[in-house]
Amino acid sequence: MNMIQGGDRGLRRPALIAIVVALALGLSACGDKGSSGTGKDGSQPGAGDIAGLPVTHFESGLKPDAPKPDLQVRNEDGSEDDQLAIAAIADAQAYWTEVMPRDFGQPYEPLKALLSYSAKTDNEETECGSVKKLVNAFYCPPGDLVAWDRGVLLPMLRERFGKMAGAVVLAHELGHAVQYRLGEKASIKKNTPSIVKEQQADCFAGGYFRWVAEDKSKFYRVSTSEGLNQVMASLFLIRDQAGTSATKQGAHGTAFDRTYAFQVGFEKGPKECATMNEENIKARITERPFDKGDKGKGDEKLDAEIIGILKKSLDDAFKGAGVPGPEITEDGNGSCSGGPSTPPASYCPSNNTVSIDMAKLRELAQPVDQEAEWKSGHSEGKGDFAAFSEIASRYAMGIQKGVGASIDNANAGLRTACLVGAWAKASSVPGATLRLSAGDLDEAISDLLSPESLVSADVNGKRVENGFERIEALRKGYLESSAVCSTQYG
């Protein structure tokens, strides 16, 4: 986050009025004792439901009886990654063969060419240039070609995230081919900004994965828990560098933007994807350069002063709830006397405080190292907003308890992530003393995807298993205001 230097440190934020009203209205309906809104299995709306599909657990990947794809691929070597990639292309083309006539009134025309190569050794030429040392996958319009790196990119994704990781990359590239086939039906022209094309392609990939999750594929199967978690983690890794402008040629979007587009496709289908255009994407895209006064490039040092400013930010955002906000105390280990214990931050219902372990939070708040993520899959820190979000989640737990809402079930965890998203939106107001920086939302997503995250956890630290739900809850709070947090999550 970015602490603006100078000016009033009292956080005067007139632009917060709208969200304060929403918080007051939304949280007044949060007292879900005896709520009648239940799902098919008796759970409340929101928890345990993946866009209308049940939560499933099984190994995702190629089906044991998957047919051999009937595709001609230049330079393939029969490796596992080639087999997975070719099956993904065949599968996604089967999806579009079914969907394009139904949704867009025209037949799907198969790709004219496919190319497998190794960025380690190959220098194949395409109509879009050489693939020498190109760790990538791409669609080349002049040759109507999809190409992928089987030497570096796909093995790395498979080893880190599982067998669905490469499939989402190939489904995305095929999404670009679909754009060229749809043309004006997808509002695609020669001068269409790259961010629009990339958002649509992520969205189209989401539509394909919904089809797989519904068990309509002959090749692949994907669980809505671990399988979709792999996909979310893959999209997170291949996000743009924090501080990138959405207007830059080749911009793909932040992890927040990319997972948003994928989830829209998964939830609403390709017709909705085709409505994504420059105007509506510009209105909600989060990718932007760092502010000129942001000397820390989005990262503030955690100390007593910044925690005090964070407390003031939270107090202002949640004052419409009409209940006292928790005090934030540092007692060494981030636990409550007698429980709960969810270090590095815990909400203590007995005295309405948030207990934090500053040392552990400082470790979490170390700047993100995206280069290290690519090389080793690990960054020492997740960024300051990951730490702020963990504290904010425990603070929001206190607000929910104050208005009579549940704080010890799955809906409580998702509602909390939603409220953290609503607070993040409030913190995006220009001129705020503690303001959302470029890349901050990605830091929150990084935390949400980690096994120890508190952002979507209930008061005891228990969270829903599905990363799709956790990210969706944060996104809804950010984009739709806090009112949705109670209506969707009880």
C-alpha cells in the first residue's frame, strides 16, 4: 500500500460515504442466526457452491480412456507435455465446435497449424517470428497457428501446479483464435487494445473449463476444488509485473484481472466474454502504474505507525456498521488468551481485539520477487497488502460479531474475504493517506491461495478449500461493494 507523504494524517475521505452506507446496510443483514437461506445440501448460499456446481475432489488431468487426438502437430516429440497440450487443443476445439454455432450462429473452423517447440534448443520460424529461446505459448494470426514451448514453460507449470496448468494456457491461446473467427461479434478490430484481447481470451478459457467441470469433455476432467486451484495458481504466476499500465502493448492484466475474466467465463459463458470491450474493461481493470509519490513501489514498512494508520482506515470504512471496531494490539505471538489462536493475527472475541505478531507479519510483508517466483516458485514475502489483509480480515471478524453475524463457519470466512475486498476498494480512493497501490490486490490473491491464509478464514482459522470461492469472495466485495457480502454469504 502507499502512504501519501504530507497532508492530513487523519484520513479525511469523503469518497468513503458510499461504502460506509453499504457497509451499514449490508452488515445489518448479517445476523444469520436462524437464517432460512440454505442451499441444496443445507448450507447457506455461497459456501460450498462453485458457480452452481458442487465442490468435487479427485485427481484432475487426462481421463484414463481419453481418445488419441487426431491432430497434425509440427515438431512434436511425444513427451508428456506434448501429449497434454495436444489433448488440450483437441478438447478446446471440440468445445468450440459445440458452442460457437449455439452462441454465435456460425460454425467453428479448426486451426490451420500447430507447433510444438523447445525454448532450450529450437529455432523454428513462424509467420510471427522465431521461437528461439521463447518461453511462451502464442496464437499467430497470419498462419492461424497455436504454438507452445514444451521445453521450459509447460514442464514448469505441470511440475508446480499439476496437469491442468498447461491446459488453461492452451485454452487461452485458442481463445485468441476464436476472437479472430468472431471478429465484430466480439468487438475485435486491428486496433483493439491488447488488454481487451487478453481479458476475452482468459474469459473464453473459463467457459471451456466450465464445460470440462460439467464432465462434457472426452479428454480431460477437472475437480472444482484442487483442479480449479491449479488453474487459479497458474493464472496468478503469469500475471503482469506490478506497475504495468493496462494501456501498454502486450498487457495481459494483473492476477486479479485475469482471474476475474476467467471466473466470468466459468460462471456466465462465452457470450458474456464477447461483450468485454475497451469501455467496460477500462471501467474495472486494476492494472495501473505506480503513483508518482509512491517511493516504496507499493510497499510500506510495518511498524506501530503504519498499523495505527491501518486501524484508522478500517475504523473509517466500517463505522457505518454502528459497532465498535476492535483494537489492534501487539502481544508478541498473535494469539488470544484462551483462544482463538490464528497467528500471525487473531481476533479475540472476549475483549474485541485483534492480536498481532509484528515480526511474523513483517516477514509476510516483504516485497514480492516475481523473478524468484518464476525461477523457484517462491518469493520470500507476499507484500505489505498481504499482511494488511490478514489484519483487516481479523478486524472484519470483530465487526461481524458486533452486528450478530456468525464468525465460525465457511460463510463467515467467505464473508470476511468479501469485506476485505470492500475495504480494499475504499482504500483505492485517490488522496487517501493509506491508499491501494499497483499490485496490492495480487498480493491479497497470493495470500488467499496459500494454505495458511487468514483472509478467507473463520475466527478459528478454518477456510473453505476451494481457491475459486476465496478469490471470488474478495472480487465481489471489491467490485460490488459490501452489500453483496451479506446477501451472498449469509
